[in-house]
Amino acid sequence: MTRPSLRRALSVLLLAFAAAALGACNEHLDAGSACPSLCPGLSVPIKDTVLSPVLAFDTTLVGYPSLGTEEGIPLAARGDTLDVRGVIRFDSLTSVFAPAGDTVRPVTRADTAVLRMRLNLTGSRLPAWVRFELYDVDTTADDADLGAVLSLFRADRLITSRTLTRAEITDSLVFPLTSDWVMSKINYGANIRVGVKLVGAGPASLRLHTTETGLAPDLRYYASPDTLAAQIVVSPYSKTPLQPPSVANDFRDYAIVARNTLPSAGGSAIATGGVPARRAYLKFNLPQWLLDSTTIVRASLQLTQIPQRGFDPSDSVTIFGQAVSATDLITDLFRASQILAPEGMFVVDTIRVAPADSGVRTLEMNALMRVWRSSTNLAEAPQRAIVLLQREEGLHGSEVRFFNAKAPAAVRPRLRISYIPRVDFGVP
């Protein structure tokens, strides 16, 4: 969807919401009487109904956030179940420097060379000790060939490693690098591309800060023994792919999944979360009479959670719904699931659960129903769909599942509606 189209779609949503909010006489109810202060003596009963089935279809989409756009790299070492690694690229090494009061000259030494990384220990799982292993993963293979990158995490490509006890792990980590190795890269005009692997005495996980978090890793060295010479600091950079240019930024630092043995959700479930992360796309099939001939007082989407015994089953996560802003002209669901109204608009509440929980969960959709009712131009109207996703998407292994539209009637998604027949007020 082009930027003008996206702005037009969001404008339709905002205008519809504003129009719905101005319908005060129809929306303020008191014990079954609509607008008692404006329309005294008029009693309109509130009716309830449950729509099931209510979905035209649903599906689980995999691969969020897009490669290189993660708010951190979730390093994980969970034995044979989950293995997530990181890649950091320095494709533009500084090869010249200017000593104080002197002319520019080539870099011929890289003294006190280090790679510094910042850690986010929030929600981390740390056994008695962990080992950080750095590998040289520079390759001429296509950028999208992640298999070629993974194949370079091998002993003959090991650069260095550090083993730390749990007490020694802080929010900053420094790896000394040999001057000869750094200079070999500079002299040959090569890249420094570092693969980061986590190994632990038991299940281990934590996060690396990235360019997206504002605390990117960096490469540091001195080009002169002169104590007055400034330290050279190199930030993550990727010079490929060449087209489109903006994609190169996504390859500066990114997560790469080496192993994930969590079973798929199957044919009767939709899922959110995990690594790589999943989003559930739900498209609604609403009876037209409900939108045209009623005033909806409340609309609650009810979902039945399926217990999931995979990674971190007892850790609570937050799930929320976002309205799809894309029109039906966008047929690629993966793309449509990224063109969303802001969080908290139209679908206002959230679900806080652990993956191992079960039971009925509810999302309120009152405002979104009003938007769908007000969208008369179907060509420009947003899809009647929402996406379920997790906060901190792609940063942990927890996955939450719900029964989908193909499940038995008792547990499939349903919409509980409270409404009154549409009343037209006028002066007799």
C-alpha cells in the first residue's frame, strides 16, 4: 500500500470513529432506555446475541518482526528445542586516521581492539554459567541465504569466547580482539561480520541491544600508540544488498533461528508469539442487518485458550488486538497484517496470560464495530479484520494459542453482541 493510500485508510478510520462518538443520543443507555435526558419516556430493550461462527477465516502468519527490525536480538540456548543466535556486521572499517597535528595516514595497527555489546537482562534466564562465542560469519553468499551464515558457526571460524558466571554478567560485555585479525580485515578491504552464539550450563536466554534500541554494539581500536590519539569507533553497517538501499539497514544486526522444535499450532488453532514470532489474522463475517439496523452497545470477542507446554509456559505475556487498516485491495495477508491502526484504537483492552493457561479470553471491540458500520465505501474501507500479536514480539520463545474457526463449536471464536434496534428520532 502506498503512503497516500495508507494515510487515506487511517483517515477513514479516524473520521468513522469521530462520527460514531458524536452519536450521543443512540449510544448513552440507562437500564434499557436510550438517552433519557433527550428522549424522555422512550424505552428500548437491549438485546443480546452470540455470533458463532463469526469468522470468514483465520490463519497464523509467521516471521515478525521482519529480519533486522527486532528491538533486540534474543539469544537463546535451550538444548535441542530452541537455539537463536545473532549477527552483527561492520562492512565499513576505518582504514585511515589523522594523528594530532599531523596529516592523514593509513591505519597500520589496531591496538586494544575490542567488540563491545550491551545486554538487556530483563526476563533473562541465566544458569550457573554461560559462554558467549563469537564466529567470523563473513560470506559472499546472498544476504538472504541465512543457511550459509549458519554454516559458518564452526570451530575453524571461532574468533574468541568468554565464559562468565551468573554473578559476572552485567549490562555491558567486552570481547578483546587480536590486532592481527582486525588488521587482516582492514588490509584486504574485507568485512567484519560477527556471529554470536550463547551456550549455557542449562537453558539460557537474554537479549542483545541492537541499532533499533539505540544501544548498538560497536568495534573499537587505536591506530596509534600515542595516548593522545582518539580511539576509532566503528558502528554496525551493511553495504548490501544494493537494492533497495533501505534493506541494507536491516542487515546491520539481526537474529537468526538455528533451531526451533516447538510443534506447529495445527489445523484447529491460531497462535501468537514465539521465535520467529507469529501473528493471528482474523477476518470477520458479520450479518449486514446487525450493522445497518442496530445500535451496538457492546461487542466482545471471546477466544478459548489452548494450554501450551513449550518454552516458558508459566511466564505471563501480553496479547493485544489491532484493527487492520489495509483495504481488500491488499490480498497479501502478511503485508495486510503490518498495516494496522495504532495499538489501543478500536480494540481497547489486552489479554494477560501464560502460555500454559486455558479458558475463555475476551477483547472488547465496540469502537471497531462502529467503524465497520460507518464504512460505506467498500473500495476504501478497511478490512473487517484484526490481528492478534504479543507485546515484545519476537523477543522470547513464549507462544500463546487459541482455538480457531475450524475447532468444535463450543470452543471456536465467537462474538457476543448487545444491541438495540436502530431508532430514528424526529419531531412529529
